[in-house]
Amino acid sequence: MKAIIVHGGAGKVHTKEEIPPRIETCKKAALSGFEILKKGETSIDAAVEAVKIFEDNPLFNAGKGSYLTEKGEVEMDAGIMNGNTLKIGAVSGIKHVKNPIELARAVMEKSKHNFLIGEGAEEFALKNNLPLVPNEYFITERTKKLFADKIHDTVGAVALDEKGVISVAVSTGGTPMKMSGRVGDSPLVGSGFYANERFGAVATGIGEDIMRAVLTFRIALYLEKGINTAIKEAIAYLTKINGKAGVIALDKNGNIAFEYNTEMMFYAFMKDGMSDPEGGI
């Protein structure tokens, strides 16, 4: 069984005009990731490919289009995990790496560490020949307009390959007007992302709430009830502590699930037996 689910953020709809292209981009990301899986490549390859599509699209809060800090610059986070090996790669405070998810993967596969931040992470990017760009590359007219708005979203992917390996990937620009140096849930294993041999999940929403609930790992507490019930109960717990977020997930059998208590969450998914991806909010 091969499957992938992606999300393009949870929170509120910024403008109605953005809804169709954001849904279409989610479908594009799911389809691109699924095509990778069909070629027999790994779930890591698929998840990274899907997230890069979001990072390169200025409509999403990841890579180009990331929200600005209180200083008017971009600081990005990303994380990745292989559910079979439990290997992790995470980065934070990234200002110049074109695709932070590629740097997170490099940390996982080419370093002895799990998590790198700031200048040290970008020095590691240079050593691994990853493209660096000026910070201005990530800033768009859209993000300037949203500079002081209270919105929270991220992008992410969960993929299952033909060998039964589940992988997750997540990337974000954080929250608007965040303090310089703020780290959210996205690069934190168990909060913004988690995968093992049974399931994988990625969260999006208010990072501080997600961290308090250890949201993606919390799903494991309820997994015996099935993946759909598990994520519903995880979000129900978040609601009890007045948190706001969404989650996408899939299990080892290719069952796909998503749940959120925000106004909306952009998502799309595709699996064996489907001719086209399904998506919505």
C-alpha cells in the first residue's frame, strides 16, 4: 500500500480568493509525492518532494512566503522523521536556506545530530551544497500585508511507501510578529511531527498549544482505537486545554485521517486505487 496526505496550514482563511489555488497546490503536492511513491522511491523522498512544493509557493507559510518576525525578517523551522528507523532531522532559525526541509533531511542523514539551529545549521547547509538565498527572497507583498495579523499555519506531509515505511516532513515560517529566536512546535519531535512503524502524523496551528499537548505523539495513546478515532481524541484533548490546531495522519495500512478545531485546514491526499488526489478545507 502506498499513500500520502499533505496539509497547507490551519487557522483562518486570509482571503476567499486564496482558497482555490491553495487547495490546488495541496493536490499538486499530494500528486507529486504519490508519483514518487509509484516509482518505488522512499516515503522520505515523497514527503520531502511534497513539502518543497509548498516551500516554493508564496501562498504558504514555509520557505518563500514565510511570515515575518517582529524585526521584519524570516526565520524558518523544519523537521523530518523516518518511522522505521526513528531517525530525526530538525532545524530552526533558518534565514537563508532556500528549502529548509532539505536541510532537515541532511541533518538526519548526514550528521550525528538530530537538531541544528541558526548559523551552525546554515554552515552545515553550505557543506552539503544546499542552495542559500538572501533573506529578502522569502519576503513577499502578501507577508508584508499579513505582518501583524493573528494567523498560524505550517505545511507538512505524511507518506507510506511500498515497503511499509512511514515518514513525515514539516516546514514553517512560524507565527507573524514572533520574537526573534522563537521556536515553535514544527521542528520538535512529538509535537509538530512524529512517526513510528505504526503511524505518522504532522500538526499545524498554534505551536505553543501543540507543544503543551505533545500533540502528534499523543495520537499513540489512542491508536488501538484506530487512526481516525486517535486523532479525534488528540484534538479533543487539545480543545480541553483551549488549544487550536489541526493534524494529518496515516497508519501502516494506508488509512488516512485528518482532524482540526480551527476555522479550516487545507489538505489533500492520495493512495493506491485513486486516480486523482482529493483535497479541501
